[in-house]
Amino acid sequence: MDRELLIEIGVEEVPASWLPSLTTQLADVASAQLRAARLNVDGPVESWTTPRRLTVRVHRVAERQTDLEEVLNGPPVSAARGADGQFTPSAIGFARKNGVDPEALEEIDTPKGRYLAVRKRQRGKASVDALPDVMTGLLRGLAFPKSMNWDAWLDDGKGDFRFGRPVRWLLFLYGGRVVPYDIRRAESAQSPLVQDVRSGATTYGHRFLTTSGRAGRAVKVKTFDDYKARLLEHFVVLEREDRRERIARDLEVHAVRLGGRVHRAAAGQAGLLDEVPDLVEWPSVVAGVFPAEFLALPEEVLTTTMIHHQHYFPVVDDQGRLKAAFLAVTNVEVEKPELISRNSERVLTARLRDAQFFWNADRKVTLEDRIGRLDTILFHKKLGSYKAKAERVERLAEWIAREALAKPAEAASAAKAGRLAKADLGTDLVREFTELQGTMGGIYAREEGLPEAVWKAIYYHYLPVAVEPEAPPTRAQLGAGAICWAAVSIADKLDTLVGLFSAGERPTGSRDPYGLRRQAHGLFRTLVDLPDLTGLSVRPTVGALIAAVQRELPLDEVARTALTAFLAERLTYVLEQRGYDVRNVRAVLAGRPLGQISPLEARRMLEVLPEFTGTPEFQQLATAFKRVKNIASGELGPGPGAITTGPGPVSDPYSVLHEPAELALVAELTRRQPVIERVLDSGDHYRQAFAEAAAFGPFVDRFFADVFVMVEDPALRQARLHLMASLSRLILRLADISEIVPQSES
Amino acid sequence: MTFQDLIFKLQQFWAANGCLIQQPLDLEVGAGTSHPETLLRVLGPAHWNVAYVQPSRRPDDGRFGENPNRLFKHHQFQVILKPSPDEVQDLYLQSLEACGINPRQHDIRFEEDNWESPTLGAWGIGWQVLFDGLEITQFTYFQQVGGIDLSPIACEITYGLERIAMALQKVDNVYDLEWAPGVTYREVRLREEIEQSKYVFGHVDGVSGEEFATHHRDLFERHYVFGQKLLGSVLVWPALEECLKCSHLFNILDSSGSIGVTERTAYILRVRHLAVAIARAYYESIKPVEVEQA
């Protein structure tokens, strides 16, 4: 009979940010382990997490493992019997080794011929005997962002057992009965106060609200329903969604009582409301107030203090203005919530007073006067201080505004904003509120009376950090600062990327300590959306931008290669995230070296490419294009420059051609090449360029059907190779469309 | 509960739970972790439970006595439990109850906060303990010290005494704390805070910034070189003291703005180098004990 499996790993408080991933992992790892243990399950493998428990439940798990049938091959049949018809010693030895009579051996067919074989059936063990291995697999299989040594080991021969936090109890029930299991403790730590963790039928309630008052009262359970109900009695809400709903409801009630509503930054997606359910087992909300004088602080400082530092929800009035009040989610339910309110108010007020002190002190020194102090803040040991970076970014932002964005009138503002962008790193407020770097610089610049273009460029220069088109900053937010902002934002990110690669820093696997991937995403997002963000239609290439940075930060060959590969990968990622077909993205980026690519141009091509990829002509060309490329790549050196126009040139490279199919292709090339090139140079109407290119399809097809390229006659062969090379070069300026061939045909 | 009562209660509690009560290190340090009772004793196999108060100097936090929450010097109550008992969190909560905090009437949380000290080659996993939103304790399972893996793992509990006392006495300004019946923190410490802040920020009449920096750099060099010599003779305790003096001198140079960025990194590396060498020398010297036990 199938029975319920219930596992609860009782842990010391696990970081809230880990719980969403752990919830998924628990179910995935448990499923995989049950499968590996040949234990059939009926119904889903469910999982739950709170800061103190990781729970898995399977409605029904088979009572026994499925039997394992193995076929072991012995000697070939040809060597099984001697001339006398008796079994040979090797056949007898094989039978004996497997504990069967030679007569019981089977003959089976294998790719190598017919062999003697023995069929071994291993009867499945009772589940209660197989489940400990599932537990070991689960405990070892969970991945944590950071794991710790807590003097524990497991009996599986692998020894040391690291985990996210120490395990304090293990509820391990199958069909209501305890499955015996031990987490061992290191001999060096053994003492009366350090014991093995032994599985049991016991869970523990809320840390404080149950009567024993400490680790929570021990509660015996038999089934999952029982478990969940008893936890609720002991002040633990197991379902994360239930905790979230309770919190949202309580917040609403309290906000209304305060005459306002919860600030949107905290209530929205990925906001505080998504974080607090993972910090508590029994949520309730208390309200507090702070002195109204602090409302004179910048809103960003108030919300950061409340949301990021204290996990408090700010409250706003009907107009969206902050009220001098906050809501805190607690993990208890107390007789006198005002005690908690008063203490929370005291903590918040102290923090705001600090912020106010810094705010007043910081404004006594201008950003310009802070540049000198950046000399003491290290950017990177090989690249010097932030002062050096500020000076590089100043020059680079000036160049970007003037040349890359073709807005010389903005160059002076961009230079100034670039120079001051990091000056706030020397302010006390940013030292306390590191998440406000940039933002505070912008606010201080505004307070100093600097022009909108300058202060907004500073305020938003760390953005964008996300790649979606709607991610901040928006055109409306940027206002008159849009172009200046683009110059500074691009300059800062380029400087960081090129600088750190030149210093030998590379993101590897999950390690990216300098956040270079995010920097690259921000850079490409800006370049891809340049018209939407700034109203400009310029299309700077990656190569031109990198070349400009290299005047400040030279890259050696190794670093350049690594950076190019990294940037190509990141640009691919950004474009794929924008929803463009993976093959189209690859095609558009593969046509030319990264340096020649303009991210905006790539986007424009990707916008129209899907209109063509399905057409028969285009498919014809795509399929044939691989051949064109292969043949073309065999041609040595670039062709003469005179190939682009029709009749007239002294040495017409195609004069020896005579097959109708090749003459037709030459005619097509001669006719369409100027059109495609004009489009590419003007940077618009990519639809027309692709239409022109697609029209080559039937002609290329016919060429390959009728013409043999590698003929004996060197002049003729050279002319045909030349034709292929010209065609290949032209198409590659658009995209390497051989990447778009449907999977089955490529 | 006065400030001194809080100390008495914690000492009694931890003494009753098997801790030896040590005394503060009689040197300038930034935290109780620098005390050899922590820094050295957590290394190696010997079980060891100890508690002590440690006055802790943070030159950068000096505020001339004008800030109600920040101090040049504050007081930590430090507990080291090696190995860390299974019920260590409960023990900690009982200690709060012993100080008059009822965990059922407040919101007490263990929120992720790992600890790392690059200059000591040390790191650990743990939490900050929040009491109604106020951080009152740092709770750390040490993993490495001096680049050496710990076995068994030691647990460090560091109480911020001023903060806990302020919460218990419900005062908003640290100087309003009652240290002893009828005696305020202001009377005991304010003048010291003002004068120490002036000193570490270089507000010294007739002493130029350059002279200030030269004096402290010079002291750093002397202590550093001598510390290396002491270490050469495996005089671990005295060498550690020289190292801690260097660390403090570096903090003063840093807060007074006397050093630039490249130099700053170089100073940190030198302190780390010495601290790690000291930890290793100590660890090597206790190895025979380990062999004896095995």
C-alpha cells in the first residue's frame, strides 16, 4: 500500500532571499532522489519553506522499490561449449561467479554477436529501508549561495556535511512512522551539548509564541494535514502565499487607519512585500510615526531608510506624498504592540537623524570640491582611484556627446556630469546609504543649482540595470537631461568594462564580483533603445566606442579578445531577452565582427527580419548561403575594387563568365548591390534591404544547379570564386543568414 | 537596569553557563574579536568557553560627543563558545531574558549578516539580531581565522552594550544612559569622546597634518618591524599586540585622511600579512597538543 512521505528539515534562520529558490529545489531534488531510489510516487512532490523549516511532502510513495532487473553479459556463445558439447571453463566460471547453474544461462544478441548472459533480478527493498538514501540525496543536493561548516557529517562515505545553516531537527515520516536517520557530529565537537541530529516525529512551533518560549514547543505529528494544522495552532503559517496575503491585508487596514496607502515601491513586484513573507512565520503589522521635520529630507533618503534598512513600509497620502508614518511587519503577536511601535520609532528616528545630519553636512561642500577626496577611494588596484576614473569618464562623456551622439552642444554638460558623477562617493550620506550612489549626487547637484541636464545625468547614470524596454529610466524621467545622461551612462559603463578587462578581471560562471554582466547589459540596453530614450537616431558601433576608451585604457591582445567575446555574448543575451528569435539574433551578430556592429542597427534589422524568414525565396537563399560562404572563404584575398559597378572598368572580373545562370546572378548582384549598400549607409529601411537580398534566392539556387565553380580553367574558376565572394560580403553586411536555416535542414 | 547592571547580568548568566569570565584586552582594538581570547583561542581543537567586556575604538565613528548614537569608543560584551552548543540560539535568548527582555513581547529576529575581516583573514556565517528593528547583537559561526579552517566551529556572540541599555532604559541619547545609580554615561564618557574625536581627526593645535601623519606612520613602522621580530621568536602574544597597535594606528591614519588610496591598500595588506602569520604561528605551536589528544 502506498503511504505518505513527510520531511521537515528544521534549521536555524535561513536568509529570506534564499527561500524562493529552496522551495523549488526541495521539490526538484526530492523528486529526482525518489526516482533514483526506484520509489514510485503518486501525485505531486510538494514543498514549503519558512525561515526555520524546509518541508517536503509526497502524497503517496510506493511501499517497495521497483525491482531492478540487470542483464550481465558473459563469454560469447561461440566460446561457451567445447567440441564435446560441454560448457567451457569460462562459461562455468561466469555462472559460478553469478551464483547460477550454467544450464540457467541465457543467450542474448548484442551488437557484437551472441553472448551468454545471466538475468539478475534484484528485489526492491522496503521503502523504509530505501528512504534514508533519499534523505542523504536531499540534504546533499540542496544548493545554497553560501554554505557553512557546522561540525556535521553523513554516513554516506563522503564525510563532511556543509549546509546553509545548522540543522536542528529532522522530521522524517513515512506512513506516519519515523524513518531512522542520523546527521552525525564531528568527533572534535562532541560534547554533552553537541549531539547527532536524529530523525523523529516531532516538529517545533514558533520560536517565541509557544508556551515554552524558546525553540518553540515540540509537537508530535503523524500526517501532513495534522502537521500543517498543528503548526498553525503553534503560530506557524506554512504557506508562503498565506503569509503574504495576511501581510498585504494587515498593511492595507493599517494604512487606511493612518489616512493613506502603502508606498508603491514597497508594494509592487520584487518590492518589500515579496521579501517579508520569507522573514516571518507568524506575521502581524504594527504602525509607527516619526517627527514631521524629517519630511524635509529627500524622499529617496526616507524611503531607502525605511524600505532597505528597516524593512518598513512607507505610507503616502492621496497625492502620493510621504506621510510621517510607517508600517512594520513583525514575527509576533503581542499584547502591547505599542511597545514594539515605540522601539521601532526610536530606531527609525535615530537613523533619520543621522541622515539629516549627513544631509546638512554634505551640502556644505560642493561636488566639485569633493573630486580631490575621491583620491582616497579605490576603484581598482590596477586602475587607480575614483578620481582617476572621474577624469577618464569626463573626457569620454565629452567625446561621446560630441562624436558618437553627434551633439557638440551637449558636450560641455556631459563632461561636467561625467566628472561629477562619482563625487557623491565622498559624501557621508552615500557612505551610509551606498544604494543611493548616483541618486544623491544628482540631488546634491540639483541643490547646487546645476542645470537639469547635468543633475539628471548624474542622478540616473547607474541606470539602466535591467534590459526590458520599460525598465527605468524613461524618456519622461530623463527630460532635458536625456542626451547628457546617455553620454555619461555609456561612458561610465564602458570605462568600467574596458578598464576591468584590461586589469585582467573576468566574470566566470556565477562569479562576477564587479557586476560586469550588469554593466554590459545596461550599456547595450541604452544603445539599443537610443532613439526611445534620447530621441537621437545615431548608430554608434561597438568598435568606435571601445576605440575611444582605449585611448585612456589600452587593451592588450588577450584582453581585447576576451572583452569582445564577452560583449558579443552579452549583446546576444540582451537581444534575446527582448524577444527576438535566437537564430535571427545569431544571424545578425554573426555577419560581421562585433566592432562593426551597431546595437541599434541590429535591433532595427531584427524588427523586420521575421517578415522575410518564412518566405520561400529567403529560405532558398539561407540554405544556399552556407555554400556561398564556404566557397567564398576559400578565395584568397579581397577582390579588385572595380567589381561593384556595371560595364566600363578596365578589368571586368566577370568577362570570362558565360553560363546563363552565372550571368544572371552577376546581373542581379550588379543591380541590387547599390540598393542594399545605400540602405545600410543611411541606416534605415532595412525592410527594403532584406527584400533585395531575399530576391537573390532563386538566382543563387539556379547558379548552384547549373554551374560548377572549381573548374580547371584558372581564369574561369577565379571569376566564379570572385562572384561568390562579392555576394557573400554583401549579404554578410546584413546578416549571416545561413544561421536562419530551419534546424532540420542545417 | 543600569549600564553596569547589564554587564553584571550578562557575566553572571554566561558564568553560570560554563564560561570563564575574562577581562578586556588592555590595548586599543576595534572589536572584541581582536582579543587573543577570541582571535587565538578559536584555533585548534581545545574546547573553550569565555566571556568578557571589550571597550572598542572606532576612530571613524568619533562624533565629538554630538551624535546621540555614535561613539568613538563603545562597549561590546563578547562570548566565545567552542564548540558551539546545539542550543546556542536558545541560550542567547535566555541571556536576553536574564537582562529583563521578554522575547514574547518584542519582535526578535535573526537576520542574515555574515562577518568578514580581510585584515584578519577571517570570516564567518551568521546573523545580526534585531530587537524591534534595532541591531543589538552580532551572531557568528566562525569558519576561518588567519586563513585556517576552524575545527571545531566556534560561535561568537557580540552584544552591543550601549544599544541594549538604551532600549532597556528607553532613552534616545546614549549620553542619557544611567551607567550606575545616579551617574550618567555623559558624566563618565562625554569629555573623553570629545577629546578623542579631536585627536583622531587631527584637530591638534600646533600640529600640522603632515606632522600628525608622520608621527603615526612612524609608530606604525616601529610596531610592525618589532612585531615581526617577536614573531620570529614565536612570542605570539606580544607579536599580536604589536599587530593590533598597527591596526589601530592605521585606523587613525585613515580617519584623519592622511593616506591615499594605493597606500591604504598597502597598509591593509601589511596588517593582514602579520595577523595571518601570527595566527599560523599560534596554530603550529598548539599542534603537538592535538597529536597528544589523538
